[in-house]
Amino acid sequence: HGENALNVIKLVKAKLEELKPSLPEGVEVVTTYDRSDLIQRAIKTLTHELTVEMIIVAAVILIFLWHIPSALVPIFTIPISVLLAFIPLYWMGVTVNIMSLAGIAISIGVLVDGAIVEVENAYNKIHRWMEEGRPGDFHQVRLSALQEVGPSVFFSLLVIAVSFIPIFALVEQEGRLFKPLAYSKNLAMALASLLAITLDPAMRMLFARIEPFSFRPRFLAKLATSAFVGTYYAEEKHPISRVLLKIYEPVCRFVLRHPKTIIAFALALVLGSLPIYFRLGREFMPPLAEGTILYMPTTLPGISVTEAQRLLEAQDRILKSFPEVERVFGKAGRAETSTDPAPFSMMETTVILKPESQWRKKPRWYSSWAPEWLASFFRPLWPDHISYDELVDEMDRALRFAGVTNAWTMPIKARIDMLSTGVRTPVGIKVFGADLKEIERIGTELETLLRQIPGTRSVYAERVTGGYFVDFVPDRQLLARYGLTIEDVQMVIMSAIGGENITTTVEGRQRFPVNLRYPRELRDDLDRLRRVLVPTPSGSQIPLGQLASIELVQGPSMIRDENGFLAGYVYVDIAGRDVGSYVDEAKKVVREKLALKPGYVLQWSGQYENMLRVKERLRMV
């Protein structure tokens, strides 16, 4: 808590390496899930893209300014602004993560706007000064050009920085996610605005030169003059501007000759886009491809330990058979901790995937003829391997077990969803009321209705009264006849069936309790439980079935209490559809076909709940 995840993982790995020599022979610690790989891959990818973006921006500046001394000012502004931004980020406790780097990435193009405006204005002023016969001091010309646009550049960059301030109004999950982006973006822009009136003018004043070099050898002098002095062109004679003006001027003149037609066309284009806008899907947040799948199947309550183990092993074998899977680790039940409230009927299987380059190939239009170096340019747009969604669909079809409802998510996403809403699927419905049986009835009806909606991959309603219990009801008259008490019977039930610690074995510094109870084959059904013998004071052994009625009854396996009401959850996993349109259609179907009794309420939750919260807050902002 409160520590960098990557640092903690590194320390855990170091400690495991220290413990490795002390492990018994044949014992090995196998990592079942390692989040550091995702963190490092994400940061590496974003850092690479950031570097490429800086190179592209620098190349564009060089091409369009066509003057190396002028281009060097904005080119140097980019890395200086980025590096300076990390200083306040460090003191504010913001780490280098996907979102903080993304904030810098989206500001790269804007960082150099001020520097470009300044150097281009100085370039034009110097050119006119040279055309006029170089009157006055060259340095004064540069200074006046910089003073002319400096204030405007400063405030224009500050306005862009201020535009991201509403991000700080976000709260909870979305606030923690997007605030690092807003911090890095705003700080980079603020520093760029300061550099626009400090470093950029100073660099232009110190390093700009008007006279050509004249040292020997002459060819080196010419190279130095081309690189550090350059040639000042009139705008209409600039090599790049000349081409652009030939394209731009006819279009501009056409627009000026037909202003009403152009305005009408623009309005029609805007109006025509409105229906498309309203048909766009809505979701809380695009999913992060974690490179790991969390498979969370749910069975009906009452599954035995043996059956859960058999089912879990079968699921793991099927998942491991996919060539894209590196390793599988499944879990049923929960640890003895309040932070893991999973019922025994809900399993969790972490599926570690291999790198996408090792996934099964999928033929594309370029697969048969493109060489590897050319195919690498096409892959980002047309991947030549099966997609993540296709892989999950194949796994879902292969894991259709009777009585099991599948749900597919990713480890980080699942933990965030469970902590924020308590629902592990994209869409969830919370049924509130006063009677658990009625809540279960509503849930099963919702399960039937939602299964028919397009986009539903799986739906499961909690059987809140579906727990199985063995009830022992002692007959007091029969107990009195044999001289027994309620406590005597309960002690037999507790020790023979539940088990009782009778001693402790000491092995060096280790101590292990020894628990004694009937073997499984003598207590695995009601008839055998009725044959459990109860000793009497006279020394005789009486079967438990003659002293108590033993019945298998149903009841709530777990009771949820939320906002003062009893609650039951319905989990809906969707595929091939956005959350917003799915919930809109589902609400309409439920409103038409499901009648609720007074005192019972439905609340749509999951990602949809987060989406509504963010929508309302951003509307206010």
C-alpha cells in the first residue's frame, strides 16, 4: 500500500532468489502471475512511440522551415520541456506510468508551436531586412521580431495548459487514472510557455548567424555555412511553400468565389454527422490489453470439494491445450481473509499468454507476397494472427460445461471493477429487496430475459437461497431415555464429522495439530451420517439417526447487505457490443417484461455505473 508496484515486485523477486537455496530438494517456487512484465512492456512501448514522435516532429520542422539554424530551436525545445517536466512530477509523487507518459506524448506537437512561431517570425523579419539592404543592427532586428510575438506565444501555450484542468475534477477510478496524464500534460505545456520567452529567444539570439564562414578548407566552410547560417528565402520562393501555395491557392480562391455554397456544404456535413454521432457506442473506458486472461466461471451453489477440484483440473487442461497459452493457474474457494470473499462456487483461473508474435497465424491480403520487412508495416493495421477476442471466443466455446457460466476479464481490470462496484463483469444488475426468495426469483427471470439480447456472451444470477446445509435436530425425549444431553450429541457431531484436534506433533521447531474424524466414506451421505455411533453412559452405542432427525435443507449460502437492503447480483458478460447501447436495450426489455413487487428495486452496475458517474460529473464541469 502506498508503494510503487514495480519496486515491490522487484523486492519480492529478490527475496525469492534469497530463499531458493534453502528450499527442500525438488521444491520450486513458480510464479503464477507477474504484473511487472505488463508494466515494463507498456512503458517500453510508450517510450518507443514517444521517441519516434519526437523524431517525426523534428523532421517535419526541418522540412517545412528549410533552415537548420531556425529548426534547431524548436527541436531542442522538445526534449528540454519533457525532461524538465519530470522534476515537478517527481516531487508531486507522480510515477512514470502509461498515463503520465501519454500526457507528454499528446503534448509533443503543441510544445514546439511557440518556438516555431517565434523562429518563423524572426526568419521573415531577417529576410526583409536583407532585402532592404541590411539597415541598422542585425541583433536588433532579431530582438524586435521575438518581442513582437513573445507575449502572444506565452499566453497561447498557457491557454492550452489550462484546458486540461477540468480533468482534476474527476474522482475515484477515473480520477486516479487520468490525473497523471493531466499533470504531465499541463506541466510540459507550462514549461514550454516559459521556455518560449526565456530559452528559445536566448538560443535564437546567441546562435543565429548572418555572415557566412570563411575559414579553410573552403568545402568545410561551405558545409558550416549551410548548417549554421543557412539561406533566407522569400515566402513565395521557399521550396516547400512554393509547392503548398500551388495546391492551396486554387482551393482558397474557389472558396472565396462561392462562400454561400461552402457554408451550406459545411452545415450539411455537420448535420449529416449527427445521426452517426448518436449511433456511436458508449463505454466507460477502453480495455487495456494486459496479456493475461482471468477466467471466472461460476457454478450453482452446493458443489463439493471433490467435484470442484475435478472441474478445475478439466478447465485448466483445456485452457493449457491452446497454443497461445504459456501457463494456467486455477483456484477454487478462498483464503481465510476478509479481502477474498469469493464463494466456493466461483472459481478464478489466471491464464498467462505468450507474446502475440507466437500466436496462430491468420492469412491476410499481404501474407502471400509481402516480405517480412514490408509485412511489419502492415501488421499494426491488419494483424496476421488471431485477435484477443477471437481467442477468448474459442476458449469460451471449448469450456461449455453443464451448470457452469463463463465470465472473461483481465486480472487488473477485474480487481478494479470488484473494488469499485462489486461486479466482476462489464454489466451487473443489483436486485434489492426484503425477501431473499423473491430476490432470487427476480434474478432468474432477469437471467432468462437478458440471455436473448444480442451481445450477451453469458449471464448468471446468484442463487442467494441455493446453499445446502445438513440439519441435525436432536429428539430430547429419546436423548433423555438413554441418559444423554444435547451437548453429548453435539460433541459427537463436532468430533466425528467435523473433526477435532486431539494432540500436537512437535518436529524440531515446527508444530502440527493432529485432527481426528471419521473417514470420508463413512460421512459422505445422509444414510452413513445416521449410522454414526453415539456412546451412552451405560456403555452402549446408539446410531445418531435414532437420536436426531438428519435432513438436507436449502438456505442462503451468503447474505449480501447493501444500503440497508438485502441484495442479489446478476452478472452479464458481453461481447461484440458497447456497454451503453447494450444496457439501453436491456433496460427496455426488462421494463416491458418484468414486473417488480413493491419494495424491490433494480440498480444497473458494473462499468455502466462508472460511465454514468463520469458523464454526470463532466456535464457539471
